[in-house]
Amino acid sequence: MKESWSIFTPIIQNWQNEQELVKNELHIYPSGSWGPMEADELLQKDGRSWHQL
């Protein structure tokens, strides 16, 4: 039994860490909007912006 936990514990921990990364990096925005504020910030880093049609 201990041997199985030594195999699965690191897998479970890694999965939990990935879930936290995804939760922290996923930017939710309302349908029909221009997208998340982070998209604007990303473009501004390169001196770019969105063009409204």
C-alpha cells in the first residue's frame, strides 16, 4: 500500500499545481465583450492596440 502512495502522491500533487496555474492564468470575460482586460495589457506591452470596426 505504501508503495502505491509513493507513486501516486507526486502525480496528484502535480495535477493540483497545474489546476492552480490554470485557474490563475485563465481570464474569463462576458460573451459578446471585447475580451479580457489582460488581452489589452498584452498588446500594450508591444505598443499595439485593438482596432474597433
